[in-house]
Amino acid sequence: MFSNRLKYLGKTSRKYHAQQAIRGINGRSAEKGKAFRFQASGFSMAPFIKDGDILTLVDLNYRQIRIGIVLAFYHPQNSKLTVHRVVTRNGKTYLMKPDNGMNADGWINHEEVIGMVHSVERGGTMIKFGLGWEKWLIAHLSRWNALMPIIRVFWPLLPQSIRQKLKDG
């Protein structure tokens, strides 16, 4: 979901290389127990996380990781910072997959997890859909590559007011 550049949202907006951002996330979480906010870039988690959304990451332990949780981690193939959803787990390893993609990222170990997406902000509004109870359903549909086809089929059937609300958050 993320390129090798992120925007850290602090007192000043600075661009970080993924390595620096990860050190910043880990340092902030471990030392101060505070959340780390940055701007998403990419479309792999659309429609639930969109390009330009502000994500807040929090630290967590492996017992808190469940199917449907959205995690930030090192991608196993290209070592880039990535934010995708847990679609299944086996102990301390997790199969990660984008909501808007056909292929899973592969299995990652708990040690590769940087943090959990605690909140999504879009245009100054907190987005809750995709992080609540429905995250389990989204994960299972995504795992079997059914999420986006279902969205495409049912989208035109939704009333305009609901479509607009989902688009805007």
C-alpha cells in the first residue's frame, strides 16, 4: 500500500524513507507508548483505506492480532513498509492481503509487525467502516478474492446517499 516514502504528521510535515519511518514508529511506540500518524499512499486497501488518508498506528502484542486487523509490516518480498489486512493466522504468523488485490503478500512473523492501524482519518473525519466488527467479514471475503467482485455487483444497487457516505467516509 505504501511506497518507500511516507509523510510523518508531527509539528512539521517531513518525508521519511521507509527505514526511517519504521525506526520512528518503533521508537515512538516503544519509548513513549504513543501512536504514530502518517499519510497513506496507494490504492491497495481501497475502498476502506484510500490514498491520502491519515492512518494512526499503535503498538500491540501478538495476542491482540485477529483476523481482519489491519497491520503495518515489512513486505516479505520487497522489504517495503506495507499496510494490509490479516486474512488468516497460525500462531505468531499471519497471512496478509490487500483488500483491493488478488494476491496475498505471504506469511509474516510477529517480529515483522510494526503496528496496528487504530484509526483512519479522511478529510478531517474519522472513518470507522472497515475497522469495526465488519473487519472479520472483509478479511474472509478478501481471502477468497470475493470482496471486490461483491462490491462491484452491489455498488450500483445502493441508494445514492449511502454510496456518497461510503465514498466520503
